[in-house]
Amino acid sequence: MALGPRLDLRQSQSLVMTPQLQQAIKLLAASNLEIETFISDALEANPLLEAGALSSEDSGPSGESDDIPREEFTADQLIGQAQGESEAPLDLDTGALDRDRDTGDGASGPAAGDAEWGAAASSGGGSDMLPDLEQTSAAQITLAEHLNEQIGAAAKDEREAFIARHLIGLLDEAGYLSFDLRDVAYDLGVELSDTESALKAVQTLDPSGVGARSLSECLAIQAREADRYDPCMAQLIDHLEWVARGEIARLKRVCGVDEEDFADMLSELRGYDPKPGLAYGASTASAVVPDILLTDNGEGGWDVALNEETLPRLIVNRSYFVELRDGAPGPDAQSWLKEKLADAHWLIRALDQRQKTILKTAAEIVKKQEGFFRNGVSELRPLTLREVAEEIDMHESTVSRVTSNKFLHCERGCFELKYFFTSGVSSSDGEGASSEAIKARIKALTDAEEPKKILSDQKLADLLKEEGFDLARRTVAKYREAIGIGSSAERRRQKKLANL
């Protein structure tokens, strides 16, 4: 075979996503904040786009409305309407390119409480230990601002006030200082003793406990403020790990107190705030704005609607387009104007399809998880992305994108759509049960325990089996640990402490 250059003609097939299709996929998975940012950029880049209500003269080239749909449907009506649409939707299913197989096992749900203080307080504080949500949302100043207003009177001179303000800026949202004082002193070019003195000044400020470097120091500051920091209380605070393990006899010995005094000290300890700075966390707190609103229509069905406050509303300014077209100086300007018009119509259609896809997916989730919305987490059933995708005739990668960063609000609260996708375990009825429902049932059983009748993991497995849930003992232990419930021995000690 001769060596040398030559020309060959070959045919091949490849799947390529256009820039518009890539952008549509990104819009589908975008959160509310990302959509707002994207639309703001689009309004700046395209003079034909406007934000606002639709007027009678602002319509698409075929007379269709450029406004985003904001209709309400029952779940069944929505599924039927969405499946019966004659208009061809944008093709956002990219299964050949993106084969993610998210089955929902990692679904997110309500976060667990602070495990460290929950254990240290031996279940005595409960949810009262957490910051009040309304108080946090209503706070008008940050923790740093609140402390800086006080430090002028607490510091002995301007030098100490300067160092103290620097330390205040280093506090985390809970009010703790996680930086080494030696490093702080080196950065400021001051003596370590000056930094320690400034920190003591910070620790005298309100709320009591700020400026601490550990949970023990935080509680000790509050005990001193309450004039309860005697040698016995100091020993109790220094051995919080024993409190968490419920080692009562050992604690009473090291503190040198009797049963009555120990119970009084423990009650005092539970009254302290382990995270005093959270009451002033409004600057970093952000409320979740739901994308979907679910309400009971009173007729045995549900109304599923998009939240109008989060809907992007874009229109094409037809009169401005005509004005620019008539005044365009040449073919290049005419071509640019037509390109901008096509981009504007494409963006409006993409956003419209995004809203319809969210509605369709949410309606199917409501249909599948109606038991949860009626009766709570105990009736949350196993559900996968593929199951929903098959019902609404989409690829599961599309459903995965739709359910990311999207929240549904109902009478039971606000939930991310991915929360409703959970793994399942076998049950006697053959339909299976959600792992979240199992966890909720385990929590209910352990909460109802009597101090002298603590349930072992095997006993919990037996009780769940009687209710139709077939789980092994180690599976029960795994679920129990996942929701932060201690072993039977730990719960026995904690309940004994709680009853002191």
C-alpha cells in the first residue's frame, strides 16, 4: 500500500446539543434566584424583552400570548391537560447524553437538631433549645452589629475596643470564636494578653455566652452571669460528656452533691443557650420561597398551582420592534434585530415549558404521595424518579432536574420535591413502605417508651413486623442511628436523667 496523503469521505452520526438546548436544560434545573439573575441579564442584553404584565398589543407572531401561564389545576386535571397538549414542547430529555440514575435514596428532608447539645442536655431541652424561627426572621440587626453597639461601654479604652471589634468580626453565627488568640494577636500586632483582655470584654456582652471557644466555656459564661458558677457547677460543666452518657452516679460523686442538688444543677444547665448568637442571625438567614402551592379544594382533590411571586414574566415589545425595524439602516442591523426577536421568543417558550414541566411533575408527585398530604409521614410511600418519569412520559434525568431546588408548600409545611423520593422496604401489603415512614414510626415508638421499659432494637423490629414492616434488627439499628436516636442503654440513662 502506497504511503502518501489522500482524501477519504466517511459518514458518521453524533448527538450534539445546540446552545439553546443546553440553556433550556440549565433553566429547568435552576433555582428561583438563578432564574431571576438569568432574566435580569437577558433583559439587559435584549432590547425587545420587557418584564411586566401582558398588554393586548404585545403578543407573539402567531397571536399567542407571550405571558407565562399561571393556571391552577387539580392533580388529575393537570395530568390529563398536560398529556393532551397539542403543542409540541421543547425537547429537554437528554437521556442519551446524561444517564443519571438518581433514585431518590439521598432525598433531603428536615434537618436533625444539634446532636451535641441534645445529648448533653439529656433530652431535657427538646425543641425549646432551638432558636425561635419568627424571632430570627424578625431580627433587624446582625449579631456583630448588636455586639458593636455595646463594646464601647464594656472596653476600658479605645485600644481594647479596637481589638474587641476585630474579635466580634471573627465570631461565627452561633457566637463562637474558632480562631486561636495567638494568631489573632499576631495579625493585629498586639500582645496576647491584650487580646485575651479584649475577649473577656466581649464575653461580658449580651447575649450571654458569646465569644466562647467551646460549649463548656459558653455554658460557664452563662452560669457566671446567673451567679451559679460554684465548684459543683464547674465540675458538671467540665464533664458534659458524662452528662451525654447519663452517668449519674459518677457525676454526683465528682460534683459532691446529693440527688436533690444534682437535679437542681441539671435543671439550671438545661436552661442555658448553647448557641446564643443564633437569635441575631437574620443577615444570613434566608426564607425558602416555594415554587408550587398545594391546597385542598374541599372536594376530595388538590389544587396544584405555581407560586405567582416566583414566576418570571416576560413579554416582547412588539411596538418597539416595529420602530427599530423601520429605522434599521442596513441588512446587518435587520439581521441583528431578527436574531434578537427569535432569541426573545425562544426564551419565553423555554420559560413557559419550564413552568409546565414543573407543574406536571409536581402533580404526579401529589398523586403518588396523597397519603402523605392527607395523613403525614407515616403514609409516605417509596417513590423513584423513574416511576414519575414513566407516568409523565419524560426521561428521569429531566425529572431529576425539575425536582432540584424546587419547593412545594402545603398544610404540612414546605418540602423540597426531592423529599418525596425515598427508598422503600417490604411490607405485608406488598406495596412497600417509605424509609422516612419507618424512621417516623421508630421515633414514635422510642418517644413513647417508659424509663423502665426501654425497647431494644430486636423488640423494635418485632413491633414493626407486627405492624406489617419486615425489617431485620440491624436495619432498625441503621434507621435509628440515622435519625439521631441513641441505643437502648443510652436512652435508659437519658430518660432517667430527664425524670430527675
